[in-house]
Amino acid sequence: MPTYPIFVPDVLDVEASGFGSASYPIEVGVVTADGSRYCRLIKPFQDWQFWDKEAETLHGITRDILFENGRLGMEVCQELNRLYTNRTLYSDAWVVDYPWVRELFGHAQIDMQFRISAIEMLLNETQLAHWDETKAQVTHTLKLPRHRASNDAEIIQKTYLAIVANE
């Protein structure tokens, strides 16, 4: 029986100002199939005022850090389009990551030229049943600081690879 190479997805993760509907993206990270990483802090648009101290504690990013080190949303959108045009970026939290990225592009008034899909779409039910356990193992093995966008994207990608390699 022939063996086929394992598909390695490009993975996106987003950190946000909070957990509610008024939250907005503050950091976007991508890890590609070849291991390249992209990570940018996003300077809030003027009308992005919501801030959740609990989220700040979780990811360790303050509003001051965003204003000092963040990039303009338009710039981040242009970079994402330049790097990932016509590609699909996968997320393990599509239900929040996709709206946050759409919010970013909407505020920047730029058309998104890539797709975002749920990584669950690449897995079968048996594989999905092992996601949480495998992710915990990968997180422990990698020892990366969590809740930073590109680190979380790497954890998600390596979790996917660990699951499909066991098939």
C-alpha cells in the first residue's frame, strides 16, 4: 500500500482584548507548513475601547504595549494578504478567530484575500476525540508560553500532526 505525505496545514491564532462580543483582535500569529512564523501585535483602532483585565492577565499584553509596539491594522492586513493570498489558514477556534480577523479587515477597509477554516474540518471523529488530550501533551512537550498567537498556532499545528501521524 502506498504511503502519502502528511498534509501540514498553515495555522492561524488570534489573541483578543477580551472574551465578549465587544472584543477585538490584538495579536495575530500564523505558522506555515514550512515552519515559518508570522506574529504581529495590533494597535487598536480609535473606536476599539473594550478591554478585559482577565484577558490581559491571560496573554500578558497590555493596551500600553499595543500602542507602543503594535502595528496599524491596515499594515497587518496588507502583510497577511501579501503572505497568504489564496491560501487557507486553519484555526482551532474558528468561531472566534474568524470574526476577529473579519473585524480587523473590516476596520482597515481591506478585502481579505485568504480563507480561514476550522482545523476540525481536516479531522475525522476518532481524531477529534483525541484533540484535547493530544494538545495537552504537545503543550507540555513544547513548553512554549501560551496565549501568544504564534506560539498557540504552533501548538495547534503540532497537535494536528501528532494526531494524523498516529493513524
